[in-house]
Amino acid sequence: MPRNGSQGPSTHAAREYLSDRIEERPAAHGSLRWSFVLTGFMRILAIVWIMKGLSAWAVILGIWTPIGQFEARSMGYQATIIYFALIDLIAAVGLWMASTWGGVMWLLAIMSHLILAAFFPGIVSSGLLTLAFFLTLMTIYLAMSWLAVRETH
């Protein structure tokens, strides 16, 4: 280790290798950095998914529905609402941190919603507009991720 307390290049390279964050490097003047755009998109998604997760908690706690109605519903409905109350907030934290696992958790949450809406419409009701919105968000996220990876290689 150098005397002035700075870390050598090998330590810095090892730290970059271990990070799962989408690192933002300064862009050249006038160029668009897809990693920066992806991070912004992930933060916007995080805010939306925090609201989605909190709305599930509002159902559980009886804020949007009469108290006791959640307990009167079927076990499948209760399990689904609790699942989304947890996974949506976990995904939102990961998205806000712009970490790889956040994107994976978000994709898991959104695919769970789409699959449950397709096979169990009585438990997870989603209109055609909501399904199209979710599919569009997924497509945008995957395209931006692909572009961000391409710019680093």
C-alpha cells in the first residue's frame, strides 16, 4: 500500500469487480450514457413500485377496505396480497440502489403479476391497459439494460 494512504490500482479494480451496481462514469461531452439513463429509469420504477407495495399493505391493514375484509377473503387472495406487499417493496429498494438484484427482483415481481393475472383473474385483476403497461415497462427495462451493457464493451 502506498505511503500516502491511497489504494493501489489492483485494490480499486477488485472493488469494481465485486460491485453489482450500475456504475455511472462521466460521459464525454454530448454523448448519451445508457447506464445513466438506466439508473434514472430504475429510480422512477422504484418510486412506482414503492407505491404499489404500499397499496398492498393498505389492503392488508384495512386502509382502503373495511377492517376485517382482508381476513374474510380466501387464503389464496391473502397469500397473493402478502407476497406482493413484500416483493414489491424489496424490488423497489433494489431498483433505487440500481443494483442487479433489484432488476431481477422487479422482473420476478412483474412476471408474477402477469402470470397470476392470466391464470387467476379473480385474485389478481388487471385490465388490458395495466398488462400492456407492465409489458412496455419490461421491454424498456430490458432494452436499456442491453444498451448499457453494450456501451461498456
